[in-house]
Amino acid sequence: MSPSRTFLDAGGSAPLTQRTRDALVAGFAEGWADPDRVSSEARRARSLVDGSREAMADALGARTEDVHFTSSGVAGLERVIAGVWTARRGREEVVVSAVERDATVHAAQFVAGRAPREIRVDALGHIDRDDLAVALDDPAVALAAIQHANHELGTVQDLAAIHELTAARGVPLVVDATSSIGHIASPESWDALAANPADWGGPSGIGVIALRPGTRWLPAWPEGDDWAPGGVSVPLVLAATVALQERLENADSEATRLADLIDVVRARMRAVPGIDVVGDPERRLPHVVTFSCLYVDGEALLSRLDREGFAVGSGSACTTSSLEPSRVLAAVGALTHGNVRIALHPGITSDDVDRFVDAATRVIEDLRSEAGAPAIG
């Protein structure tokens, strides 16, 4: 990455460290054989997978035999929702929060053949537990798919309280932890969980699923396929595990440092007229923040910031011609246009953040001026 570029779009795809790249190379050197065969080379590859599964289970608070690898974080979400739903035959309703990622909503709709039941959230993105309790009382509910932390707002859900509600009604809780693992402590309250190594600085092309011992599931895919059709890449499994171990080695201090940087972004952007900074300022991911800008075109804003040398994300859904409004931001009553999502990685410094905020405030002012926007008092 060029020194003139600052990558602030690490949500779901963070840069690989040298240690992770070394693990990837070692995986290709030692784990190229098919781990399901019986040769010495295959057994060596299998030992790498088994060791990675054990380390991953320890990080997630799961049993080694209940951790599985798949081809991506999204594929993991799809498979775990399908597997748990299939085991709940006779129950067709899936419950989700109004701020779940699209992959969860689409997977739920696909397996059930109908749109999932959405649970309201408050202005900070926290689930309305009274609304959830009412939904769970429906005997047709097969499962609840709830995220640990939101990928746009940064808000962290109270999974302990949520799991208390689902467990009391015998409804499995499938947790999307694709934005939280490697950034905050792994959640303890879940029946099934999906994680995304690319989000914590691992390679893309690998996902992680974990199940509690009592969680029932049935294959909803062709016979012979496990959680990863065709098997998984041993080098990717190894690199993903090493990346997570590296993140966890100094997780507390790094989370504090990045949270302080995000506090700077939140405070300085909130001081700009017409800026809406979203999400819970306290119970949140340490590295994520989204803000929306009144009278600013989102696509123009992201493009201008990119030309300034800052790669940022957006909560909006990209189409071929425009940025569609974010339904997550709409669910919390925030501005849905002109939004910027920042997701920091460990390589980001305070100087990077200061330069970004300076550039962002200037670009926003320029775009408003060019559009002839009214003054904001």
C-alpha cells in the first residue's frame, strides 16, 4: 500500500500483517495436499487444519469438534442459518433485527421462503427486547438470527439478555459475529455463531462456524457436503488462525487505542454543522464509526475522499449507478445519504485520523458549496 494512501475501510477486509502473510506462505509450502487423504503429505496438511481448529475453538469459547471452516463469512452465515432452520421442521418463521446485514436477511428469506420478521431497534441500534419477546412467543419461530455488533453503527447488542429470551422459549440463537471477533471479547451467549477472518486481518475466502453441543442442525445441501463443499484451503485456514492470534495478543491495549481514535472522529465530525454521527457512543466496537452529511451526495463524497488518498466505506448499498440508502441507518432514524463508514485497523495512527478529519471537513464544505446547499445554522 502506497504511503500516500490511508486505508480506513477495514470493516470486512483488513490488511494482512507480515506475520499473517508468512503464515499463508507456510501454509502453501506445508499444507498443499488434500487433508482428507492418507498420505504423509495429507496428514501434514490435516495436522495444520486440526491445530487451527483447536486454536480457533479456544478463541471462540467452543469445543474443537464444534468448530467448522467454510468458504467465506457470508457462506458461513448462509450454511448455519440453513442447517439450524432445517432441523426445526414445522417452524417456518425466522426472526432478525432491523439492522442485520443483508446476507443474514437474504439467507433467512431463502430458507423460509418468506421475509423474516424484523425486530425494532432504538435510535442507537439496540434491539427492542419487548418486541423480540412478543415475536418469540409465536410457535412458528424456527430461529432468531441476531448480530453481536453492527457493521455500520458499531453498536454492540446485549446478547446475554437476548439469549435469555430465546433460551426460555427453546428458540436457537444464531449470532452473526462477523464484525466483532478479533475486536472485542468473543460473545458467550449463542447457540450457533458465524465469524469472518477477513474482518480481523485474515485472508478472504475462509469463514468460521461454531455450534454449541446441544444445537441441532441438519444438512440443507447435497449429501456428502459438510460445511465447506469441496473442502477448505489449508493455507487460508492457517493464516486466518495466525491473524486472530496476533490480534488477541494485545487486544485490550489496541482496542483502547483505536477507541480513542474513533472518539476523535466522533467528536470532531459532530462539531460540523449538518453531520449526524450514529451508533452507541459507549457500548460499541472500538474501531468503527459512521456519520452522515446533510446536503452531500454520498457517491461524490466517497470519490472525493478517495482522490484525497483516503479509502473509506459507506453504509449504503452499491449499485451499478448509485449508492442506495442504507436500511440500517433508516432503521435508527438517521440520515441515509451522504454517509461515510470508518473502520480502523492496527496500522492506523493518530496522525492518519487527524489528516482524515481535516480532509473530510474540507471536502464536505466544498461539496456543499458546489451544490449550492443552504447554510446550516
